Amino acid sequence: MTASLRAAAPVASVMAVVEDLGTYPDWLDIVGRAEPDGSDPGDPGPAWLVDLRGQLGPLRRSKRIRMVRSRRDDVGRVVFERRELDGRSHSPWVLDVTVGPDPAEPAGGPRPGSAPGSEVIMHLHYGGGLWVPLLDRVLADEIERSRPRLAALVEAEG
């Protein structure tokens, strides 16, 4: 699943929010909690224990996964990957986030008195077999609800 957002905030302000999974519960309801986890010698970056939750009618599900920031580029890209430490095989979860200047801005930069804008593109890949088309709709609805919360958060930071 891929989603995008334009925000009236500089790239650095947006990156400060999206590169820290600890901020996700502030703007994304499916992330109930994201707490820093101790590092493992094989971790390429910081780790978080993330509680995911969802509801489809009366059916509620939650899942705790360990996510590690596996990539962070100065050019505006951050990648998180599931990396459990229990020795078992788990379905992959990969969140790939790219942040860049808003392509709708004029070539010379923002209008006078305006903040520079950013575009965020998030791609979530889940490699497990429990995903059904109806859950795509639930996630799409959650993404729509989260857009104004993320925009407000990064614009306040900027």
C-alpha cells in the first residue's frame, strides 16, 4: 500500500517526525504504542516495539512487532523493517518513507511569506498471508483520517 501527503513544512521538520516510530501513535490510530526497544548487535539502527491494532466491525486484532530503522538517508528516505529476536521466522513488514520538496511549489521556492512545503510518500509492505482485500479498505480509511493529524504535527514542528 502506498500513500502520499503534502505538508506546509520543510523536509527536515517532516523527517524529524517520520524517522521516529515513537511519534506514530500521535497521528496514526492503527499504531497504539511505539516504544524504544534495546538494541541488538545486528540492528542497523534504533528499534521500537510497536503495537498495531485494528478493528473490522466487532472483530478487533492487535499485534506487537519489533521494528528497526534499517536505513536513514540525508536525502530524505527512511526505512523500517520487522526484526524479531525470538529466533522464529516471521512475515516481513517494511515501511519505506521518502520525504522531498513539494513538487507543486514554484521553481524558485515557496511564495514570499510561505513556509517551504514537503511531500511524503509512504509505502507499506506486509508479506504475511493474513491480509485480505477488506483490510486494505480499513487501512486506506485510516490513512485518510491520519493525513490531517500528520500534517498538523509536522507543520507545528516546522
